[in-house]
Amino acid sequence: MGDTGRHKWFSFHHHRSASATSMPQHNSPGETPTEFLCPITGFLMSDPVVVASGQTFERISVQVCRNLGFAPKLHDGTQPDLSTVIPNLAMKSTILSWCDRNKMEHPRPPDYAYVEGVVRTRMDSSPPGTGHRIAKSEILPPVAENSNSNSDSDYESVMGAIRSRSRTSISSSTSLPLHQTRPVNHSTRIQNSFSTPDYSSFPPMSPEEEEIYNKLSSVDTIDHEQGLIQLRKTTRSNESTRISLCTDRILSLLRSLIVSRYNIVQTNAAASIVNLSLEKPNKLKIVRSGFVPLLIDVLKSGSTEAQEHVIGALFSLAVEEENKMVIGVLGAVEPLLHALRSSESERARQDAALALYHLSLIPNNRIRLVKAGAVPMLLSMIRSGESASRILLLLCNLAACSEGKGAMLDGNAVSILVGKLREGGGGESDAAARENCVGALLTLSVGNMRFRGLASEAGAEEILTEIVESESGSGRLKEKAAKILQALRGGGNDFGEGAEAREWNRMLEASGLSRSQFQQGGQKGGFAYSSQF
């Protein structure tokens, strides 16, 4: 799989597997994206899963390692936590699409015996200290691919993985009793179940970290306030300081302080997390340290100012690709939607919209948003003119999945979006909203015959023609509008070939189906006309 470091520690198997018929066949190594390859087998993944430490592997590779009680050391010196797995449906879909585009067969699961041989060879050849033996107590049941992502069993599975890999939580004996006065919920279960820290193997603290650490670990709430204010100020603008202070020691104390009953403590802890999360190396570290459920708890019941900072933190963490699925699985979608709808802070609403936008870049979270009732809520906000540009971006993502597209068409989205275009406006924000509005209409139009009737009813052709012929507006805006017009006039491929589209219209006329029945995906004489084509 090339000479990249990611696969060096299993490079020996390439020679012995060249003729293995049970292995997936694919193009030359240079043509295959590295992230599509299992770090253990080096082959294109057929059933990718995310392990607790964030890496993606072939499912069988994880099963073999767990059955043998062995976690290999990766090229970067880390060892994956294989205690639980979550299906990486976004990666699987991307790999299959890539195979289709390159006219390749879809990858097949590797042979169990072959993978076992690879792992056993690695176990035998590993120098002392380069592999980790997995205790049975560390292994948790995998999350079922068809399970309900909001269920307690899935939640406990994910959080059990985080607990098992955490080395740095503060013990219950060092927590303030006042921090435990909240009702028992997900975050307090996590807070009280992390293991006792062992700092003996950690690198020595810098003077700056030691000063902050001593204040945060004090039993005096005043020291907590001073330490958090110092941490917040220190990490506000200094990139190197944000990285150097995002240590396991500091994070372990922040986990306790962010659920404090004292507003000033909670607020400054949340603001510190925002600052630390601004650096890319810290984003994964914060999520893997178990902060997401704690942030969600503050978002649901914390002080107003702390909630605003937490929304900013979730937005920042959601930018990282590997965090999107975990944040969605752990339940951030619904409280973020509530914040988008109800927060009194404009900044909080904007950050909530952007957090949801980044989360909705993966298919699983789009479905979560649709099931949480996002579409009618967002369309209502569009009608009222609230944060239109960002909400339209989110609607574009939701329209890309069949569930979202159906909910939008059922919710009169075409008429609402066309009405938004008629409002006009000349400001920069209005121009962005206008382009996003056309983008949402374009996404709705792709592959959907129902869109044509709804667009005709709303008078979309007139306003789209004005956009194309206008001297103002960006080239990208006009290009999108032109594509929609082409589809509406039956000259493009959005609904199929033009001749096929015209034939479909003739069939509608012959059936006597009315426009209102068409809009509803109507029925006549016992025949149901599908809203999706």
C-alpha cells in the first residue's frame, strides 16, 4: 500500500498476499486514498468501523485483535482502543461511491484466517512495549449497525469506551461535593465513573501548567475561579499555549469543573474549552477525553453564558471530521436545535446553526436531524427571516438525503424558498442567502419529478429567469439558477432524459391527475404515485 508510514508495520504481508483470491481487488496503491485502507490489512475496507480511540479499521481486523487480546502499536506510537466499535457508515458509503466512479468491484471482507495470520505475525515480531494485551473486561459489545443511536445501550457502549481509555480523570475524593448536586444524568454517570489518575508516567509540567493545575485541583472554589480565569486568558490568543496547556492533567480537572453548580466556574471552564478546541490537534483529544456528554448537559441546564460558550465549543469540535459521528451519536443534535430556535443570543444561534451544518455533512446526522423535526422548524425560521443564510446552508445538506428531501417537499419548502428569492435585498448577507436559497432549490430538484410541479405552482421559473438575466449576482448563482431552469423545461438530466420527462408528463395528463394531487404524490383509482423518481 505504498511506502507511507501508516502501513509500515504491516508491510510484510503485501508480498505473501499478492495472489490471495479472498482479498479485495483494487487499483494500484497510489490511486487508492489512504483513508480507505485498513491500517491492519492494508486493503480497501468493506465494513469500516470506528473504534473508541477514533481510528477506522476493517471490522474483521478489530474482531481478530480482540479475540487474540492484542492491540498493535500504530506508526505514530499510539495504540488503538478496541474496546468497542461503531459502524462508520459515512466511510463505507464513500468507499462504495469511489469504487463505482472508478468502475471497480466493491471490496469483499478479508479472510478471517488471513487476518489472524497477519496479527499473530505482528504479535510474534513485536519488540517489548510495542503492543498492548487487551483484558476481557476492557471489551464491550459493539454498537449494532441497525440500532437506535439514541438508546441507552448505544450510549453506554460509546461512553464505556471513553471511560476505558481515560487515564487522567480526577478521583471522586478530589471533587467538590458541591459539584455533585445535579440530578443523576449521563454526564454525572460519566463524571463519577472515570478511573483514578496515575500521573507517574506523564512528562513534567511546565511552570505555567503547574500554576494553573495547582489552582484547579485546590479544594477552594476561589482558587478554581482564579485558575480558570488564568487559563481562559492565557489561551485566548496564543496558539502555542493552547496546545501546550491541553494536557491530560488540565483536561481531567476541566471535566469536573465544567459541571460545577457555580456559574462563574462553569462559564470560565466552558470558555476555556472553546479556546483549547480552536487548535486542530486538540479537537480529537477533547472529544476522546469524554467532554461531549458534559457539554451537552451544560447546554441543557447550565447558565445562559455557559450555554453560549458550550455551543461555540461544539461548533469548533464538529469541524473535525472524525468528531462528527461521535458528537451526533452522543445526542448533541436535539439540544443544538433547541438552542438554534430558542436562544436569546444571536451569537449562540449562529454558532448552533454552524455546528449543525458541520454535523450534517455526514449522512447519519442528516437523518438524526430529520427525525428530530429539524425541517419544519428550519422552514418556519426561513419564513420569519431568522439567520437565513446559515439555515439555508443546513437545508441544502438535509435536501441531499431522501428523508430530508421528502420532509422539505412535504413542508412546502419550494414555495417558501421561491418566496425568499422574491424578497430580494442588496446587502452582502442577502446575497449569500439568495445564493444558498437557489442552492437548496437545486438540491431538491435533482432526481425528483415532484419538484417540477411544486416549482411551477410557486412560479419559480419567472424568478429564476430574472436571476439568470440580471446584470447583478455572482456567476455561481446564475449557473445554479440556469441548471434548475433547464431541469424545469425538460432539457436536462436532473429528472432523466428530456424525452422521458415529456413522456411522463403525457402519462400524467392521460391519468387525469390534478396538480394538487401531484403535489401530494397523489392517488387516483387505487394507484399511488411516488414522490421520488
